[in-house]
Amino acid sequence: MCGQSNHRPSRRRVLATLPAAALLSGFGLGAARADAPGIDLPAPGPRDTCPVCGMFVARYPEWVATILWDDGEAVHFDGAKDFFKYLQDLEKYAPGRSPAGIAGMGVTEYYGLTLIDAGQAVYVIGSDVLGPMGHELVPLANAADVAEFFEDHDGKRQVTFSEVTPPLLADLDRGRFK
């Protein structure tokens, strides 16, 4: 499925690039919020494919998700939806692996396009933003980004890492957003 990226620069993102924003933060006027932590994981190479759908991951840098195993193997995905499908069926996709062997997990957050800790991200479903595999879990770093995303992209629901279930993923594939 051909992905559609409806990334529009947000007002906050544009302002963050201005020198004045740096001055304002020095006066304590910056937003006080807890962002999902950034995470340093290997980037996908040009021949890395998603183990769930087979797509070349590096073609979709704004959607990359990664799992780093404790033996150094990095597994890359073309979106959070396939990342969660893999995690929830390790027996199928990674026989012999268990969650205990995961050294790090990251998803690319929508507005900053940086890799953040997958367990701390907030995910929005049911928006007008489609990923490479259609309807997606759109990762966001904090509550302010979630609010802006709902306003900009008509999101239907937000979920945390632990709220993503196989039925939710199946509903996403069918375009349903309970």
C-alpha cells in the first residue's frame, strides 16, 4: 500500500526554530511538560525489510520503529502498527525470542521526526494521516503534541503502549477506530 504523509508543520514546530524561542525558554516561558525520552538505536539500512510486511523500511524514515535485542540485532519496522504486531506475536516473527531480551524500543514521533522510547509514547488512531501500511498508530511525544495532532488531523482516540492489543491492530487494518 502506498503511504500518504500529511505532515504539516505546526505553529509550535515553526516557532521552535526561531532564535526568539531560545530567549523565551531562558525566561522560564517554555512549556513545562514531560516528553517521551529520545532513544539512540541503529538506523535501518537500505536493504532492511519489515519482518511483518516485507517493505523496505528506510524508504519511510518518518515512520521507522526499531527493536534492539540484547545480542545487538536490530529489527526495523515501517510503522508502529507492524512494530506492535511483531511484539505481540514473537513466536511467529522471532521464534526463540522473549520480551526479556529487548534492550531498547523506539518509534519515530510525528512532529519532531525523532526516535523516542516506544513505551513512553502516546499513540493516536483514526486520523487523516496514513502510514505506509494504511491506518496507523501515530506516535507522539507528549500531551501537547497529542492535543495539536487531534486539532490538525482529526484523531479519534489516543492509546498508551499497554493499551495496544491484537484486536485494536485488527480494527486499524479494517479502518475501525473504537
